[in-house]
Amino acid sequence: SDKNFDQFHWLKKCEPTDAAVLVIVDHLKILASDLKERFSDLKQIDFPTWVMQPVLVDLSDVSMQYQEELSEIQNDESVKTLFNIKGAMAWLCDETETKYPNSTRFARKLLLTFPSYLAECGFSAVNDLLLKKRNRLDITKQGDLRLKLTKLVPNIKSLCSRHEAQGSHYLYSNYLESCLEFSLRIQEFIELIRQNKRLEAVRHARRHFSQAEGGQLDEVRQVMGMLAFPSDTHISPYKDLLDPARWKMLIQQFRYDNYRLHQLGNSSVFTITLQAGLSAIKTPQCYKEDGTSKNPDCPVCSKSLNKLAQPLPMAHCANSRLVCKISGEVMNENNPPMMLPNGYVYGYNSLLSIRQDDKIICPRTKEVYNFSQAEKVYIM
């Protein structure tokens, strides 16, 4: 009632409520009752004080057979430091056993009483779990052994009210409607079969496949058939299920679901930007079979990008424009289109650049014309 927490350092800091104090008191009463029942025979044991404090003990109070070693301990600086750091647990170190074997042997008999008791309880509990409840419990991974050994009664209703489904499971199973988690459980089962751990595979199936339905149930039935075949079987579909290439499929599925979870596309930002740019300048002229209409300065016409842009849509141009085959420049009022007698049209500035002695050689047909034969073209 007075809430004296002198022996409980952390309780003094947090100032627990009356309800919390009652819970702690009940826990300590159960612990005290358990210790009193099990260690009642320890009261009859003569527990020498030098076992706990060998450095400070008065040697006159110690039995003659241990006085010599304890005297050496009190003058051995390295061992004194060891006891100052580890306390009575220093008796379990190799250094004390080597230097002072008689004292160490006696001290260890007393110190190992507690773990011996825990081991006895543990053996009985493990025997019970493995013989009677092995189909339901996992003593090494899920804390079932700890639950079996303790006398504390868990508040099941409180634990259930605080339980929350793992966020990733909710997102993958509900928000994304993804079967990634189920596929991973299937792969775990397959790996257990591959390692010939068939009993563990059966436990795994009972734990994770009991709620399967629809298409998942059909897949579960298929993989369960692997229990009847060796891991190196050549019979389909079990050979395909054991193929390590399934991991690549799971990697791709994880990436796809992760992109969807974060609302990202499968392609990188660079790829998307590049494709958008190519689509904006892609025209039918870039894909003519004869190749005569391709522009050397057009990115889409280049060999490296022409194939990448092939599945992309064509550019939508509200207004048409003429581009010179020679220079790639737009033909407008500053660079008017000029037509040669053979019907091919080039920009005026390009014709000036290739003119030699007032002669022009058509880049396509190699025909020679006078510069004066080029006529200006007007487009309505």
C-alpha cells in the first residue's frame, strides 16, 4: 500500500498505477511460491559465504581445505578483477578452474543447482510436447516450451485485442489481391521436400495451407503429391516444381507487387522519359522499307533507337512541316523548299551548301543540274 519501490529501480521512474502494482505483486507471489516449493531442500545445504564473496571473506571462517586457495585468490589481481566484473559467475571461467581447482569444483556444484532444476523441467515439458502435441506446436520457434514451463496465466482476451495483422500481409493479400505470400509458402514446402525433410514439410502444410480454397487448393493438392516422390524425380509436374528457376518467377512477382504497392511502373524513369521523347518525334518516314526517307539527324531513324521506338505510337502533329533530307532542318520562309527537275525537294540552304561551280548533284539520284533549274515550291 505504501508503494516502496527501493528494490525496483525502473518502477521508481515510471510510477505505475495501482492496477499495475497488483499485477506485479501477483507475479512475485507466484514466483516466490514456485521457488519456495522447488528449492525447499536448499535450506538444508550449508552454503559458504566465500562462494559468493571469495575476495572479501574472512579466511578464519573458511574450511582448512580451501583456505590456501582463497588466500591466493585474494592476492591474485587478475582473478580479483574477474570476480569484480562477473561476481560468483567467475567460478565458471576456465582461469579459476586452472589456478584453483578445489575451490572451483566445490563452488560449481552449488551454482549449477539452478540450471539443473530448469533442465529437469525442460526435459519433461519437451517430452510432453513431442509425444502428445507435436502436430500443433513448435517448441523451438514459437515459444511453446516457454509457455509450457511458466506458471503465469496469460490474459488471452487482452492479447487478442492488441493483435494486429502484419501490414505487409494485409497489403499483399487484400489491397493488392496478390498471391505472393501463398507462393512463398508453396516454395518453402518445396525446399523442405528438396532437403528430404518430409515431416517438417507436413507440419508446414498443416500450418499454412489449411485455409486454402479455390485455385490455391488445387495447387496445394499438386504440391502435396511431392511427398510420394523422391527429390530427384523426372515425373511431371513434380520435376517442374523442383526446378530452381521457380525462384526467378518469385523474384519477378515480388518486384511487380512491390511496384504496384508503391504505385510505380515496371520501367525506370529513364526508360519512360526516353520512350516519351521518341514517340513525340516518331513519323511513318522513319520506317519506310527503302530507307531513302530516313533523316540522319533523327534519333528514331538511327539503328540503335529505331527498334526501341517501333512499338510506340506515332507523333500527333496538328500542323505538317517539311524537313530537308540533306540537313534535317525545317523548311520554312527562312529556308524555303526548292524542287529539282527530278521532283525531289531540298532546303534552299542545303542546296547552297552542296553547290559547286553552279552545279548541284542530287543526293538521291546523283543527277547533275544547274542551280538555276531548282524551283521554289509553294505549299497551300
